[in-house]
Amino acid sequence: MKRFPYAPSMTVLLIIALAGTSWGATLAVGPGETYATIQAAVDAASPGDVITVRGGIYPEHVTIATNGLSLVSSDGPGLAVIEVPIAHTGISVGADLGAAIDGFTIVPRGSGRLGIYFDGGSPSSPVSVTNCTLENFGEYGFYASWSYLTGTNFTFTNNTLRNCSTGIYVYGFNGCTIRINGNAITDCETGMELEEFDEGMGTDAEISGNTVTMDSATPSSGYGITICCPENTTRVSGNTVRGPFEYGLHITEVGCCGMTPVILSVEGNMLSGATWGLEFEDLISGIPGEVTVRNNLIKDNSCGINVNSFAYASDPLTSVEFSANSITGSLEYGFYNWSGELVNAKGNWWGDASGPFDDKTLPGT
């Protein structure tokens, strides 16, 4: 078996192993290798094969029509550069297909729409994007809308996305393990847009350790991170969202479907500089659930936490708690609840030992 010049990520090794009982063939791309272009190797590959790409610039757009391929930048992350022709997508993966993509830099030669695109369908094979850099795309760095990715793994970790309209958009899971961790997203109008985590098979979802920043002084109308329909078990932890977004962390339609109860934890995040630091829209919207929001640092937003609607509040299986959060420096409200339902927000730090501000200029309850 041909050795990799550098060790691929554990995620890629896992995906390759899951693709079949063997590693499949290894097809090498680059100077002195069998294939001069990535597309030529992709066209020659069989399900489960590994395509290793040497460092260099590849002026092409890649279309994958074979399930379970793994594409690896073999000389190290970022050294294999796909320079996308005008108006094309960097890597397109066909409907119903899984793939692993590790270590590529993908940039448009001129104007570009999409960095990596998955063309929907209902894949049952793993999807993994790791250690990639995607920048300067007019629409999406990464885009996938499935119906649904079913009973497998979705991994989007350690990627860098810069100057895209939306960094990552992904829709449609059912019975999946979801890991969206350790990504760095800079100067995208919306950093992450994540939707529909479970349709009834159960989900283990983690959005953790991501950094989403907007360096512009001009307020954005977008979202740092927006999550629609987090369901079953979803953890949002250790993320940093900083910059003049309209919404720092926006969570809507919690538990719109899927298994009962929905369990959502939002812990240890740092949210600053937005109009709305943390907003819940349609909190517990379709099924009973347990929501815990604690140990978050929410500072220097116009409004720290906002709850604008809350269904299933009276259901005995529903519990919602906001506790041990530091909510300081808010220009208008620390916590604004206009849902019409009682929300437990005891035990938070409001910038003064005596409690929340009743008057904006004086501490006290």
C-alpha cells in the first residue's frame, strides 16, 4: 500500500474504513504521479478508493459521481490548491453520495459561487470535510441540502472559511452523528446556517469550538451562527461569535419534529458585538423539550438574551433554564422576554452584585 507523505486525519481514516472491508485502491495525482488532474483520478476511481493529491495548484473544478471516495491533500493541509474557473464550483458531489475531503485550499480564479457542494438526495455513506480552506465565494463556502442524510456521520471540522456570503449551509439529517467543530469563519455575512437535525431516528449533534468573527465596523444583517430545528440531543458549546452581526447566536424552532423530548444545551459560548447576542425564536416549538443555557459570556451586545416566542411552556415534560451566564455591557436589555411565558433566569451575573438593571444608568433590581 502506498504511504501518505503525511498522516490523514482520524476522520478520513474512519470514513475509509467504513466505506468497505478494505482501503480500496490509492490513486495519486500530481507531478510525476499517475494522474495529472484531480478529475482524471476521480473519473477512474471505484467506490471506496482514496485519491491523494500532491501539493500544487490545480486549475479545475472537480465533479464526483462515485460513492465513498476520499480526497486527501497528501503533502499537508492547504498545499493542494484547487483554483476554480469563473462561475464554477470547486468540488461538486452528486446526489445520494458520501465523500471525505481533507486538506484542500479551494479558491475561485475570478468570481466564484460555491467552494464545496453536495447535491442533495439521501446519502447513507459518511460525509466529511476537514482541514480545508474555502475563501472568496460569493454564495457559500460549503453547501449541502439533503432529504435526508440518514443514519451515518457528518463531520465538518478544522476548516477555515473567509469572505463568503455564507460560510457553511447544511440542511437535512436523520439518525446521524453530527460534528461541526473547531472551524474558523471570518468576514462572512452569515457564518453558519444549520437546519433540520432529526426526523425521528435520533441525533447526536455537536457544534463546538468554532470561532466566527466579523472584522468590519459596518453592522451586518446576517447571523454569526443560526440553528433551525435543533432536535433530539444537540450541544452548542465553546463557540466564539464576535462582530457586528444582527444576531450572534440565533436558535429557532427548537424541537420542531423528531424524537421526544428534544434536549438542547447551550454552554460556555462567548457572544459579543451583535444587536441580539443570543436569540431564541420559537423556543420549544413542536414537541416538549429540555433546554439549558448556562456559563455563557454575553457582553457588549444591544440585547444580551432575547426570547421572543415560547410554545409548550406548560407541558410537564418541558424545562427551560438560563443560569450562571454573565450578561454585561448590554446597551438596551440584558434579558428580554416577550414570549408571554415565564422564563427562569435566576442566578445570572448582570454586571452588578445587586442584580439586573431596572434603569439603564443605575444598578439594582
